[in-house]
Amino acid sequence: MTSVDKNTNASRIIIQSHIDKAFTEKFIQWNDGLNYTEFIRALWRLFLNHDTFKDGTQNILSKLSEEDAMQLLSDEIDITKLKSY
């Protein structure tokens, strides 16, 4: 496994944890009028700025570019789960 793969996998674990916590705490809300790209950007801003997620997000940014991190967030979030809330 390359260092890039290790960084991506470590970041994926953090993002999954952030998503689970955001669902549990009801930080994530979806409505059908939302633009998916804007939703991902808003969720990323939450992860960057909220005290609950800030440290983990900075850890991700030490491993990946912001663009790669947001792509990973988009890959990991389950849109069907969003729509059921």
C-alpha cells in the first residue's frame, strides 16, 4: 500500500466518523431543493468550522488536498440515507 493509499484510507475513516456523528447529532438535513454540490460544500464547511469536527478535518487536510477531501466526502455520504431523514 502506498503512502497516498494510506492517507486516503485514514482520511476515509475520519470522514465516515464525521458523517456518522453529524447524522446522530442531526447536523445533516436534506431537502429535495438542495443542489448536491452545494450540500457537500456546506457539509465540508461544517466539518472545517464546528468544534466537534475541526481537529479531524485538519488531520485530513494534512494528508489530502481540500478538493480530494471533498471528493472523498461526496463518495462516502449515502444520499439515500440523507433522504430518509
